[in-house]
Amino acid sequence: MGQSQTSKLIASEIQKLKKEKNAVVLAHYYEEGDIQDVADFVGDSYYLAQMGQKTTADIILLAGVVFMAESVKILNPKKTVIVPSLEAGCSLVDSAPADKYLAWRKKFPRGIAVTYINSSAEVKAISDVIITSSNAEKIVNSIPKDRPILFGPDENLGRYLSQKLGRQFELWPGTCEVHMLFNSKKLGELIQKNPDARVIAHPECTPDVLQYAQVIGSTSRLLEEVKNHPAKKFIVATEPGIFHQMKKARPDVEIIQAPQADGSCGCNNCPYMKQNTLEKVLRALQTVQPEITMTEQLRAKAQIPLDRMMAIANDQPVDWPSEFRP
Ligand code: 13P
Ligand code: SF4
């Protein structure tokens, strides 16, 4: 039996189990195409958090990385939240151990701790507000101008926002191991060979790569650009899982992966996102495992900054704590 026939059988079994168990599947754009195709909702990390919060399903399977599933559990605690693999971490989460983050945070008691959603539940619990790359500008702009901003764990996103919004940030030194691989010298050469290409990049890329981008934004923003811009060629500096939706939306355009330095794999696959497979999605739905769990004390603390993110994104007023009290 060919691979595609096997995948079709697994996909139809997944659809059957979703109905039987009242489960919903949420998938991030960096997942393999066959996983995106069995999902009820596919999107960026903000959209997945919104859909996870709203759903009335009993079981939420999040095909993405674990911090995304944790965010859904924090926002919608009565639901059973499962993942295809608990090995699906994130280098940004790993770059910010909670004890070290707390020590850093304590140095700036009047600062507002703005934390990227790519962080552990423990780090969220000591933060004031969470952002994703699709809502970051609105959220930072809502912070009173007299309050210092601590930003982590992604220093590239933080530097980009700080420059764009004209606010000074204290930056935590973390990076995304996937977006760090793009090489600006080779990108410059590729652009010279393709002067008609539109260059689009995720803000987790380094500043020397971002300087070439005509559009810098979240995965959903980059997809929207490919959908709506009349260009026939796009050079894309982000994880290639998103090419699945880009090619579906614009079969008429050429999508070119931004280059890496000589000697590297050249693929830019996120090793964490790619822990998930269609087989593991099926297994998770069959066994309702592995499940995301955390203590209620941790969950409730981590919900405060996530609720602030949702409120600001929805134009609702929020209060800021006058200082940090651990
Ligand atoms: P988005 O929120 O833009 O989907 O980004 C998530 C991510 O992990 C990027 O590496
Ligand atoms: Fe984390 Fe980077 Fe993978 Fe996104 S692409 S999940 S930031 S390691």
C-alpha cells in the first residue's frame, strides 16, 4: 500500500475519532501538510490560543509545540488538552529557565514584563502580559510610557519591536534556533538574482536578515501577504511548513526558501514542530494521551498575563500592577 493511501486511511480514522470523542484538532502552520489537512483550525499561535479558548469540544488536540497546548490549557482549563508528542519543545522556551527569569525580573520591579507566548507556563506566571508576533504592537503600545519594558525570551523579536515602536526594552538573551539559521549574505545574493521577488520574514530572524524584508510579521501575516500581493515570486524567511498553505492559496507563484549558510542542512525545519506526525495525531486521539497538566496554582497565575493579552487585543481596558510582587 502506497504512503498516500496509508495517510488517507489514517486521516479518515482521525476524522471518525474526532466525531466519536467530540474532539477538535488545532494545527500550527509549521506542521506537516498532512496534519494541517486533518485539522479543524490551522493558524498562528495567537489564532490557536483564541480557538482553543472558544471551543466547546471536550478534547482539544493541539498539533504544534507544547507551549501552545499549555496556553490553551491555561485559557480553557476544563477541557482535556492533548498533544501528539511531549517532545515538541521550543528553543525559546529552553532559553528562559523560570528561576533565572525570575532573578532577572526582580531587578526591575517597576518594569512591565512583556513575555512572548513562546515561553513556559512558569515564566508566564511571573509575567505581566503575553504577546504573540501578530498582536505585539498593539499590546506594547497600550503600556504606559513611563513604565520600563522587560521583554523576553526572543531578543530578535524584542529588538525589532523596540525599534519599530520607539520604546526602550530590557532584552532577555534568547533566540529561535530555526530562524537564526538564515544567512544575510546569501539572502542578499539571492535577491540580486531575483529582483522581482517579494521578501517576507518572521521577526524571530536576526536584524541583518530582517533589513532585506519588505514585510515582517507573524506566520499569518506572511501567509496573507502571499495571498494578497500581486508578486509572482516570494522569498520566505520562516519555517517551510507554512509553504503548504501558501502553495494552496497561490498555486501560480514561486515560493523560495531564504538561504542558510553553506554546509547547513538548508531545510529550516523546526525539529520540535516536526516531532509530530499524522500517526502520532491518531495515537493521541485513540488514547487521549499525552495530556497537558499543571497545578491549578500555576495555571491560575499564568492565566493573568494571557487574559491581559486577550483583553488588550479585544480593545478592553486593563490594569497594570504598580510593581512586581513575586
Ligand atoms: P507565529 O505566532 O507567528 O505563528 O509564530 C510562532 C513561532 O513559533 C514562530 O517560530
Ligand atoms: Fe520555537 Fe523556533 Fe520552533 Fe518556533 S520555529 S517553535 S520559535 S524553535
